[in-house]
Amino acid sequence: MNPLFCECLKTKTKLFSILFPVLAIILLWTGWMARDPDPVMCKTGYTYMTTTLLLLNSIFLPVTAAVMASRLMDMENKGNTYKLLCTLQEKSTLFTCKLLLAASHLLVFFAAETVLLFEIGQWAGFTESFPAGDYFRLQGTGFATCLLLFILQMFFSLRLENQLYPLFIGLIGSFLGLFSMFLPNGSFFLYFCPWGYFTLGGSHLMVYEEATRQMTFLRIPFNRMGGIILLAALITAGCAVHHYFLRKEV
Amino acid sequence: MQYAIETSALTKRYGKANAVDNLCLKVPEGSIYGFLGPNGAGKSTTMKMILGLVKPDSGSVKVLGKTISPKNRLEILKQTGSLIESPSYYGHLTGRENMQIIAMLKKVPEKEIAQTLQIVRLESQQHKKVSHYSLGMKQRLGLACAMLGHPKILLLDEPTNGLDPAGIQEMRELIRSLPSKYGMTVLVSSHLLSEMDQMADYAGIIHHGNMIFQGELETLHMHSRHQLLIRTQDNVNALQLLQERKIPCKNKGGSLVLAGLSDERTALLVSALVEAGIGVLRIEEQQMTLEEIFLNLTGKQVSL
């Protein structure tokens, strides 16, 4: 527990100070959308919010993951601390603690996002019962995607000295992720863009009918293939970056 | 003699170049060992290999009689403290918070933090963010982190780098006091030879990754060849006389420069000069400085 507690001491509130504003923006956005709901919105509010949340997470979280990774890795680079830390603890432990710290923060973020979104719905007067399963799928996939992006960003932060480059990569990735949403569901090309894996958690497809000017939500089954690929990518990236971290001389 | 650190044929290659080549370093227990060499000689690489931060291509490292392996590395290193190249710190944290992290990783009780901060005289600055520290203060914090837990061995790589003269003096005195006060063995690297002259008991000189001298500092000084400078009333005839007696010498700057002679031979030489009617004005013995010895050994101008 000591090394993990050390990581907490090192970061202080650095990670929360990154995540809290993102959470605030997302909640303000969804809160604003949920205000004064009409009867249809009251009946389908929570389902509608899954698509909004998916979009907002895809926009904000890739950059957030990049900033988190940059903060965690750069404080060691800036302070030349690896050559001291690696005489006191295993490199592997250091890597694992950083990953665990980021994962626990992201877990709290997604949990808080879900709970507060539920509260927003209650405040707005949604009558739809909370689709816990859909949200579990959405946020679970979001968490795994975000963790994957964090690991990739860790690699970029380790590899590139100038920490602006990893942030640019995160930003560009965010755009790529958004564009990938326009690809047909289940498209093979989607799997090449990890920034777009958030869409794998979507439980509904929004179909806009121009004639009736109506939006219809179509329930879609969970993309199992996508889920397996996401999990495989997460494990592979974790092992590869861990290996790179161990091999990197200090 | 017991050695705190012992390396055997330690080698590290970067590409085709040997950064460290078959190095056998022996640091006696309780000593201050000055590890000397010009920039890029392989000092830091050697120290990193001792600490297991760099994997050697061949050779082994023994610390306190135990051969270091990936399995026992951390266990052995618990008895060491290090400050490699530049101090390690978290700028956004205070000095004390930095120490708390190291204390936690070393599993050292927190009360030792205050004691160590007192030794390096940082106790009044402990609640200041390290990013606001001067370089000297950061170096002292680095030393405090290394000393935390009273390790048996300290490895300090150029600890006076970037310090002002007062800071250098302070650091030197502090390092000098460590073996007697705390029973520590100190391996300190530097390219400042004069500094080692005032600090170390033993010295090792590394050049192009090879150890070219290792032993007591006094022995190193004995390597210095004495020179005799003789000033006479007639240097031309004196030079001729010396050459007739097959004593190698040269006329340089108004003096005759001879390689070191024994007292007896010097007395005979002076008598011979006086008998030949050449007045001896001055005889001066010159000893090589540590810098000159170093230059002699490495054939390279040291960076000072």
C-alpha cells in the first residue's frame, strides 16, 4: 500500500483538479439540455441522455486522459526522480501504482457522472425509470476506453520529451474519435481508432426522420466483437507500455 | 581490507563504444572514495550500474559483500543512499513532503525527517515549495533524501555541481564529516580534482571507461614526480656540466629543470657546480599538483 499512498501524496489533488472541471462542464451541459422537459423528454429523458453523454465523453475524455498521463509522467521527468525511485522500489510497482491511481480516479469520475446524471433527471422531472443496464454498459465501456487512452498517452509522455506533443496527440485523437462516430455501427475501420471506442458503449441509435421531423431511438445490441477488441487492446497496451517502461533506462 | 563496494570487470557498451570497460572498483568501508574523471569518462554510468539503474553488459557488483542481482537489488540498496547527476525532487511539493515520500518508500520513521533536514540545514525552509528552492538548497535536499535512514553507503555523483563557493565548502564539510559521525562510506564522483584533494581518503581515476589509478590519495600524490629547479650564475656552463655527468636537464625560463634527485645526489651536484666555479643562486623543489598528475595519467586536459 505504501507505494500507492506515495503516488497519492505526489499527485495531491492534481488529478481531481483535472477531472472536476470536466465533470462540471458535462453536467452543466446535460443539465441545460434537461431543463424544462416536454412530456416526450420526460418519458425518454434518461435514454436520450445516454447519447448525449456518449458524445460529451468522446469530446472531453481523450484530452483529459492525455492531460492526466502527462501530469503523472511529467512530474517524474521534470524532477529527475526515476533514478531515485528506482533504487527504492521496483519499476513495475511504480508503473502499476500510476495506472491504479489513474484508474481509481477515472472510476470515481464515471461513478460520479452516473449518479449526478441520475440526480439531474430527478431534478428535471424525468418519469422514465433509470436504465441502469444501459448506463452500466455506457460507463463501463467509457471507463475501459479512457483507461486505454490513458495507457497510450502514458507511452507518448514517456517517449516524447516535450509534453505538448502528447497533448496534441490527445486532441487530434479526440477529433478522430468524433469522426469515427459517423462510421456505420460495427464498421471494421472503427476498431483502428481507439479514441472512438466510446461508441461501443452506446445502447441506442438515434434516427432522425426528416419527413416527420422526429427522432427515434433504436435499441442496438452490445457489440461483442467490439467489446472483445477493446478488452484485448487494453490488455495489450497495458503489457506493452509496462514492458517499455521497464526497459527504459533512467 | 573490507570493501563496501566492489565491482569486478564491469562493462557497459553503448553501440560500439565502451562507456565502462572491465572496471574493478574497490571502495574501502568507512572511507570517502573520490571517483575522478573528465566529463564522459564513465563515472555516472558506473554509479548507475552499482545502483542497478543501468544493466551492465558484463561483470558484477558487490555491495556490502553481497553480489547484486535483480532479485536482491532493492534489499541491498536499502542500505544505500544516492544522489545521481542532479537532485531528484517534486517541485510542486514542499521539501518536507518530498522527504515524506522518500521516508515512506524507505520505511523510515517520520521523526528522522526532522533530524536529516537539520543535518543539511534545511529545517527552516522545509515548508517551502521545492520549485522555489535555489540550486544549492535542492542539492542539500537531494543529499537529505540520500541520507534518510542513515544508510551505510552514500553514492554522490558530482554533488557540488552548480553550487556557489560557499555552498561547495558547506557540502564538502558535510560529506567530510559523514564517515566519522555516522559511520558511512561515501563514494563521491567529481571532475574537480582540487575538491577531491580536500575531501577524499581514497581515489579512483577513470578515463575512457578504464580505471587508470586506484588507491589512497597519498599514493596518488606520490605519483607526482618531483622536479628540481636550479638557478645558477652561469646556466650555459652548468647545463654542459650536468650533461657531461649524464643528468637529464633542460634550461627553461632562466632555470635548469631536473627530474627529482635524491638528497645525496643533489648535494653532490651542488658541490660539483661550486667546484666548477658556478655560483648556485637558488635550488627549488617543485611537486606536481593533482591536476598535473591527472593530466599525466590521462594525457588529457581536465575540465575545471
